[in-house]
Amino acid sequence: MLFFFYRLGGTMFIKEYQIKVILPDEIFSKYKMGTIAYLDIEATGFDLEYDKIVLISLGYYLSEGEFKIVQYFAESPSEEVNILKEFTKAMGKFKRWCSYNGTAFDEPFIIRKMYRYNFGYRLPRDHMDLYKFIRPFHKRMGIKSCSLKSVEQFIGIKRKDEINGAKWVELYNEYLLKHDEKLKEILMLHNYEDVVNLPEIFKVVNVIDNDLDLLRKEKLAKKQMSLMKNNINTKQPLKTVSGRL
């Protein structure tokens, strides 16, 4: 693994890595993985108005097997606008992006901040949220839960990082007081691993795509749910609706 780091401005820290992330050719070409930006953010909380985005990790393939990650770390929450500015410069060349549960967290946060700072940039509409794709199938596949760490464990990924999102915020607040470099390394490792493992999760996506039985059961479950909703709306007896299947 190659890496280097530098600072822009007063308290914005940027670290870049170049590593090997090798997937089967079938998966890499099938999902056009060389055209995707792999993204994860960390924020000081969940409030879109008052909390700050203080770490962004952006990953992408330079070529098949060669993966680059750029991390934008705010050593002070006041650097939010600057890390977003640098991030948008790097994201400009991508028309697709990938996250894990980014529809619920990363995307609304970034959209709100772009509006707040009057940036002209908009995230690509083509967003592959792997959490949303895997969630309907994870139990039938034997995955303990749909958390990122659980899915990683299912495919044999062992993380060095040992903290969760709540602990991350706690440690970041501690970092603001102490400016301890070891704390910064822990904070950045957590976000780094969230991104570097995203391409590997496509192995699970590929299994789902190729398992006709899983897809058939999910389609049937959706049909049954739709019928149940229609039954509630029309007040039609459930046994009458079920009898049409």
C-alpha cells in the first residue's frame, strides 16, 4: 500500500492511499466498477442543520485491481466547507456512486450542505446503496444482520477498526480537545475501512443477482405485501384476496 498526506489551509488534513482491491473479472465488468465513486462520510451527529461533516472518504479504481482512496479530514468542524469543496472537485468526473446505507445518512447530509454553502455541485442520481439492495435477502442468506460489519464478516473480511458510529463521535470530540494523532488514526481507519470494503460487498450483490430462488421469493413477498396493503385500503376480506393468487 502506498500513501501520502498533506494539509490544505489551516486545519484540513488530506490523506491518499493506493492499494490493491482485486475482484473476479466477472464482477468487475458486470457492475462496471471502474466507473463508480465509493463514498462514506462521518459527521458530528445526525442533525442536518447543526452537525458538521468532518470526514469524507472517496474511493475509486484507477484501473482494474488498482484502488485509490482520498480522505478529507477536518481537524476542526469549521473546516466542513473546505473538505466539501475539495470533495466536490474530485467527485466531478463521476456519474455513479456507491454507499452503504447512504440513502439514509450520507446523501441527505451532503445535499443539505451543498445547499447551505451554495455549491453548484449535485451528487449523481445513479446511487447504488448496497444496504438497500442486500437488506431484503440477508436473513435468507444466513447473514446475522444487515450492518456493514455483519455483511463483511459473512464474506470473510476482518476489520482492524473496532469502533462504531457512536464511539466515532465520542472520539472525535476527544480529538478536538487533545489533538492526539493516535486518535486521528483511529478515526480515519474506521472511515477508510468503510470505503475500502465496499467493492468486496459486490460479491454478495452478485450472489443475489445469480440466485433465482432468492429473487423469486423476494418478488413473491412483495406481491403478498402489496395485496395486504390493497386489502387494508379496500377493506376487502383477506381470504378473498388470497384466493386470487
